[in-house]
Amino acid sequence: MEPNRLEEFEREARRLGVKGGSAEPERWLVIAGVILVGAGLALVVSAWISSNGTNNVLDQNDAIVMALTGVLSGVVGVVLWARYSLSRYYRYWLVRVIYEDRQQADRIVEALARIEKQISGPVG
């Protein structure tokens, strides 16, 4: 980026009151998602182990509730992990696209300036 464009961007960000965020909450939510997936998997496995070989309906119902809780925990964990992992990637992608678009716009302006200079050059 050219220095004047960078300064212009910084001025606009200050004027809008945009604050740079920290990635720390996102990292903790990604970790929480992974932990929830692990806990859900552990609940499903323990429900299967506790209900294996029993004919007691109450034990089987408890195992079903535990397994459903584990599945729900796993789904919530996957959603947390995917949402915050992908948001970080999309943020990088968006900044990269904006940067490349600005570079391309600068090249187009330079090319148009050269063409204008050639056209309006020595007329004779």
C-alpha cells in the first residue's frame, strides 16, 4: 500500500471509531468447542458402556439421556469450532482481497495516466 493510502485508511478508521479486536476470545471459543466435542464423545461412549448388557429399562433410559446429551454437546462443540475457526480464515481472506483490489486499482490508474500522457503528448 502506498503511504498516503495507508494514512488515509488510518484516518478513516480513527474517524469511524473502529477498534482493533483481540483474537483471544475466539481462541478460547475454539478450544471450548474442541473440549465440548471430546466431552460429548466421552458421554456417548460411557452411555454405551453403561447400557451394554443390561435389561433394566431405567438404566437404559439413563444411558439414552446421557448419549443424547453427549451428541448435543458434540454438535455444539463442532458448531463453535467451525464458526470461530472459519471466521478467522474469512477475515484474512477479506483483507487479502481488499489489498489485492487496491493494488489492481492503483495499476489501472497508473496505466490510464500513461495512456492519457501518450494521447495528450506532443500534437504536431
